[in-house]
Amino acid sequence: MELIKKLCETFGPSGREESVRKLIQHTVKTYCDELKVDALGNLICRKKPRRKAKNTSRIMFCAHMDEIGLIITHIEKRGFLRFAPVGGVYSERCLAQRVKFESGIVGIIGVETKPETPKPPRLDNMFIDIGARNRKEAERLVKIGDMATFYQRVEKLQGRIVAKALDDRIGCYCLIEALKRVKKNKDELYFVFSAQEEVGARGARTGAYAIEPEYALAVDVTGTGDTPQSPRMAVALGEGTAIKVKDSNFITHPFIKDRLIQYARKNKIIYQLEVLEYGTTDASVIQIVREGALSGVLSIPSRYIHSTGEVCDLGDVEQTIRLLACSAENGFE
Ligand code: CO
Ligand code: ZN
């Protein structure tokens, strides 16, 4: 829980993953043989085979470090900051929320109140108030191009957890825990903590190009169909790890899907099958780099994705770690 809290509360919008990367680097260094940071900022952790086998392959596990954010585009005369989204920021989830810059400056999101303001308001009807009295004061605190992220504490809700950036720090957590548990892998394993997923899986692309994996598994959050009047979706919180079958940019290789189900059954890991009709993950890119990789995704069901209060179930997290560790240990041959 302490590590999840740290991961979620650390600042790391797309392209500004340094702090998250440092935290992960520090946590995993004793569990892998080689650590590398590439030009995009991916953290690539390699674990050599720990037992002899006829066939060894390269397997890439991937979770993204970045979270959605806001970038300052303009500073107004009275010191209010205008902003644009970094990744998929929903305007209705921004209203009256707190944000924080890397420097520690905190702000609150306000909205124009003229009658013509569309309902719900768009992001360009909003501004960040950092308490500055005028442009000069604001410019001393924040520069054009500075990024902010949502700012919220992590809280436990029964066996569940609410936090900003569970997308995808909870995936990073699963990778870290799986890496710790893997003892006798026969394959060459690469645990990749990727950069810039929220702006189009950019880190996953260079990571996969360098590693040239035969198999790949991404770990990310997915939506659910279990809240009042939610979209129809057969995924619910607390029903186990979700083995993805399809999302808007990705179809899981049937061999990988079947193997994951087989591992889950054998080890009594609770799972559900996921078809996501909107959104995608790093796997959509990893799958088609170079000559391609047989790819799949383990998803952690999550409510209110891309808000200051994403919610997931710690039981689902544990099931995800178990299936991930089992896959890493035994591979996909
Ligand atoms: Co996301
Ligand atoms: Zn994500």
C-alpha cells in the first residue's frame, strides 16, 4: 500500500516521467540484471534466464509511467493560467479540481461563467487559479509549457483504493511485484516502464523496437460496466484480473489469450474477459513493431478513469500480479 501511494502521488505527466522513473528504478534495482533508460525515457529492466530450457524467447512486459496532465498555454493579465490537455483529459472531470506543478505550486481549476459558455464547459473555457494577483506574479511562479497534474491524496475504500494516476501506476506496481516474485524464469524478460503512453504509446514503440520481443504483455487499467447506468461492459470491480480480448486498436493473439486463461485456471487465479469499445494500451503498438509480437493485455478494472478519483480493487490487483508472475516464470512457448 505504501508503494502504491508513492507511485500514484508522484508527479509524472507524459514526457515528464523522471520522478516516477527514479522511484521505480530505486525499487527494482536489486531484482533485475540490467537497468537502462532510453532516449524517450523508458525504464527497461532486464532479467536473464534463471534456468536452462530448450527454447528461450524474449518477453516484454509493459506498464506506462506517465499520467494525463495539463500544459500552460497562456497567462492572463490578472494572473489566471490557460491550459491545453496532455493526453485524454475530460472537461467535466476537471471542474473545481486541484492541480499541482512539478515545482510544488498548487492551483484550482475555475471556469468562465458567461451565459454563452457551453454546458458542459470545454477546456478552453477553464483556467487555473494559482492565487497570483497579476500576470507578473504568475510568470514568476509558472512558465508557458509547464505541466501540471491532478493533485489528490490516495485513500483506501474498504478493499478498494481511490487515487489519481492509478492509470497506470497500478500497472507499474503489478510489474514491480511480479518482478520480485519471479525466481526461475527460462526466458529473457524485459520489464518496461514506458513513457508517453497517454499521448499515443510513444515509449512502447521505441522500447519494443530495441527489445524485439517475441511475446509481449501490457498491463493497464480498463473501464467497467458496474456503476449506475454505465455503458454495457462485462467487466466489474472485484471480479478478478481482466484478460483483454479486444479494444479499439488491438486484438489479442488467440494463442496468448488461451495461454493466459490456461494459467489462470491452473493456478486458481480469478479472471474475467474484457472487450473494451473505446481506448487502448501500449500493446496496440508493441504488437506491430518490426515483424510484430504475439501480444496480450492484463487489465485492472477501474472506475472513473482519467479523473482525480480513479477506483480499483486490491483483490483484482493481486490476481493480476499472480497471472503476470506466472506468465513471466513459464513463458508462452
Ligand atoms: Co490512460
Ligand atoms: Zn493507461
